[in-house]
Amino acid sequence: QEIRKVVQALEQTAREILTLLQGVHQGPGFQHIPKKCQKAREHFGTVRTQMESLKTKFPSDQYYRFHEHWRFVLQRLVFLAAFVVYLESETLVTREAVAEILGIEADRERGFHLDIEDYLSGVLTLASELARLAVNSVTAGDYARPLRISAFINELDSGFRLLNLKNDSLRKRYDGLKYDVKKIEEVVYDLSIRGLNKEATVGAGGEK
């Protein structure tokens, strides 16, 4: 019961971060990305406090016995942390960095940690969000961003291809990545047909 209470509080904080970050998909939202990321980082301060509370609710050696209680919200928080880091630097957040953002361990031996499969699930959710961002970038007149997203997602896809995924739910999520890759490729193709990708490359002028 006590675990459930803390998990509900975490879910609420995750919803607040998600609502905040969804704003980047609207037209003017692109100009406010740094501000939104900064605000999201403040919310992660609340997440760390809630995680500290969660750690006290069960014996540290029984992590997997209770794992199902927080697995979903943890994956969602990994996605949100990964999205913030992507918006800030257009790089993929490492498992260690996510663990630090959430105030938990990366190493299983050290107690409450970020399970590798939870990390990978969160990263796959990021891919879907970026596919959506690529489409909305075009609507907002930002033609360079989909090209950068495409390069990032293709690299991500190559990384996942190297993994031997045994977990069924993770395997299903990975199948969704193929559709995200395809969706982004269609956006990039559409830009090239309309000659807008040249404009994007010139406009980017060596920018990141």
C-alpha cells in the first residue's frame, strides 16, 4: 500500500513533466525548448525526493519482488529524461546519466537501480516522440530538425540491431522502432521532393 502511494505520486510528477514537454510540439514551442527543459529538470528534483521515499518502503534486496509496482512509471521517467537530454543536446542519454537524473543507482549491486530493460523501453518511447517531433517541425517551418532526427534515429536503430532482445515486451517495442524510422524517412523524403532539405542544409550552415 505504501509503495503504491509513492508510485502514484511519481506518476503524477511524470504527467506534469510530460504535459510541460508536449508544448514543444506546438508551433511557437520550438523557441521555448531551453526554458521547458529547465522547468522539467526542476520537476526531476521532485522525482528524486519521491524515489528516496520509495527506497525506504521495501528491503533493498527485494527489488525484483516489487519491481512490477514501479516498472511502468520508471520507464516513463526514463523516456522523459531522455527527451529532455535530446532536446538540450541532441544526444542519447546514457543509463548512468538517467539513473543520476532520477536519483537512483545504475549498478544492480548497489540497491534500487535502473534495470537495463527499463532503460531500453524508455529509449524506444523516445524514438516515437521524435518521429512525432519530426512531423511537427515541418509544420513549424523548421526543415533542418527532421534531418538531424533522422540521423539520430538511424543510429539508434543500428544500436538496437546489435542487441539480442529476449524480453517479449521489449521485442514488441523494438518492432515499433521500424515504423518510427519509416515515418521519419517519409518526412525527409517529402522535404527532398519539395527541395526543402537543401534549404535546411544551407540554413543549418554547419549548426548542430
